[in-house]
Amino acid sequence: MATRATKIVATLGPASSEPALLVAMLRAGVNVVRLNFSHGTAQDHIDRAAAVREAAKEVGREVAIMADLQGPKIRVGKFAEGKVQLVDGADFVLDAARETLGDVEAVGLDYKELPRDVKAGDVLLLNDGLIVLNVLAVRGAAVHTKVVVGGELSNNKGINKQGGGLSAPALTAKDMEDIKTAMALHADYVAVSFPQSATDMELARQLCNVAGAPYKHKAALIAKIERAEAIPNLVSILKASDGIMVARGDLAVEVGNAAVPALQKRMIRLAHEHDKVVITATQMMESMILAPVPTRAEVSDVANAVLDGTDAVMLSAETAAGKYPLETVKQMAAICLAAEEANDAELNLKTANKSFRRIDQSIAMGALFTAHHCGAKAIVAMTDSGSTALWMSRFNMHMPIYALTSRLSTQRRMAMYRNVRPLLMDTSYDRDTALADAESHLIRRGIVQSGDIYAITCGEPMGEPGGTNLLKICRVK
């Protein structure tokens, strides 16, 4: 049976927290479970993480847990009636000093800094861009606007400024507390919302390292690209992160819907070039919140992200609050597999002339080219940190990459890597014993059989992170 290379991230929520359903979703293809820290208490997240680990144990396959931080609440306040209907051409005030509930004329702000961030002539986009306001004037704490595109505005809907420019810091006091929770539950990834620069990611890493120290745990960091200000800083943000998320919701509101597809392709390409993981997210199967099948446009959207080489595709409300969480995972898995099978595997010949300063990178590339040309059944990386498997996964190959590691944390982190099947295996410090054990492990799992050729990489001496320096081509006896 064909094995899917693209990984699936599914958000856990009220619709998917029942243990039997969670087990079924993992069996259907979920590789990474997202905990959305915008909702729920610290204990809710700890309980859900424990449920994920238990479900993974039942399925017999480790998955990664991603803690997704809320970030700054750039939102309007609450209304007396819960919502209002804004009419085109009407005046509407966003008042940071207002303490009473809102009405059709004005509303308070969760984001008190808005009056400092805007000026007359700016365009504000509310509720994911469905409502458009022109800023007429800023008087003290009050932002006076004219409704250009009206509609229903309800409690705590988000605010974006067209073209970006809101100064809210990426990490709030709540995020700093949530990082402590994420480290306590041993989250494999932490997703940082609304970073504008590499500095935001560096601060997040420092906080994660300090919070994780008592548990001897380090998480990989994902930068969610959803602000216009992040686009000019993409490369530096990538270098400060372990991966990025193409968070198309807020990003589309700030830069315009039409700009997002090209940005998505660029981000996926840059992630590959810098050996980072990339997740494509937001509204991928949105219609399946209510419908048992996706639209044709959604099928094409998922398939195109796969064809571009994304490591993972993400489900949000579809699995957290939708009517068909299991069916959504099954549909997404089928779309990914079909797109991969239709995609011609080819090694980038430009890489053949690339110079590598690191021995382990050279070995990884050598394994790819040798395996490709000698018709190997599989590529096997014996890895401590997972970096060798990550480098191999940056290239489009139909040949599976099996990553053997003795570290549970590394196995879980590699669950995100495209085309990588992470396996846990105790490794001997004797090279020949370790290689023999690896082959036995592969045979036992039915990955290779007598007569099959496979390429295997490892480091000598064994067990040193970043020490991969050996490539061996083997034929199973």
C-alpha cells in the first residue's frame, strides 16, 4: 500500500476530544495534534495532551503535539446585544477608553493601543476582512471611522490594518504563562502567533528554554506568518525558527487575498532552501465543518500545497468544532496521497553542484543521489537529533525515508517531516552491531526483505548529535 509523505496536523477541540474518536483520527492519518491555546485552561491542554499520548500508544505510532500560542488580542470589545449590524456609510467609533458595552455607534477595544497605531486615511478590516472601516480621525482614545462595507459585527471580532502596521508584541503575558504549560506537557512544537521579526522568535526560544529546563525538554519553534511586517523579514525569521506556518487567514486580510497564493509558494520554497519545516494552514477544508465532503476548490487547494512540497497541511475548526472530524482527516489523507502519486519524483540537479560545509549534510545528499540511481527500496537514517532525516526530506522523492532514533523526543519531532517515517530503536555504540540491528528492525517491520537494496547513514563514533559521517549501500541477504 502506498504511504503518504505529506503530514496532517489536526486541531483538537470539543468535536474531537472523545478518546475513541481521537484514536480513529490517528489511525486515519493524523501525524501532529494541535492544541489551540486561544481556548481552554492550562489543565484542559494538559488533559488533552495526555489523551493524545494515550491514543498514540493504542495506535502504536508516536505523533507530535504542537502548542499554538494565542498571541496579542487585536479585537473589538463586547456589545450589549452580543452583536450589531453596521450599515454602509454609517459612522462608527472604536473607543479604547469605553468601559460600557458597545452599540451600533461605538464599541470598546481589547487592543488599547489601536489609537496610537492608526491615523486618518487608514483602512481597518474587521472579522477577517468582512467589514471595512475608513479611519476619519483619531481623537484621544477614540478612533472615528466610516463604514465602507458593513455587516454583522459580534463580540471580540479581530481587527487588522490593511498593509499591516499594528504594534502589538508577538508574545503577551498570557503567552509567557502558556509557554510554561506547553513545556510541562512536553509539547514537541510551539507555534508563535504574529511574529514580526527574528527577535520575536529568539525571545520565544529563550522563554521555552527556561521553562523547559526543569523537564530537560526543548521544543521546536514554528513562526506563524500572518502579519504584513513579517514578509520582508521572512529569511531572518526562518533562520531563528525551526519552521514556519503559512497562516493564510490574518495574512490574507493584511496583504490582500490575491497576494497569498504566490506568497505561499515562496514561503514553501524558502523553507526548503533553509532546511526548515513548513505547514500550510487556514480554511483548507473549511466546508467540511458542516458538510461530509469538501468542495472541488478545497481539494485543489490541498493538492497544490502538496505539489509545492509543504511538509504538512493543517485542519483547524474542521476537526476542533466540525461535524465530521474523522471524515475530514480521511478526505485530506486521500487528497495528499493522490497528489503525491501524480507528482513526478526528481532530484534537483542544481544540488549536485552545491558545496556543503558540513560532513553530515554531504552524507545526507550522497544517500539521496546514490539511492535514487541504484533503485533502492528505502533510505535509512540513524539519527540522534533528526537533522539528517530533515535534510533528506527537503527533496521530492517517492522513496521513503526511515529515521531510526533512540530518542523519543526526536521521534515525535520528526512526525512533522515530509516523507519521513520515524522509528524508535535502541542503538548500540558499536557501529557494526548498530547496522545489523537496524537491518533486523527493518525486516521485522516488513520494510525490506531478501534481495532489497537500501541506503543507510550513521555517525562514527555512534550517538553523537550532528556526527553523521558514514553512508553504506546494503543488499538484504
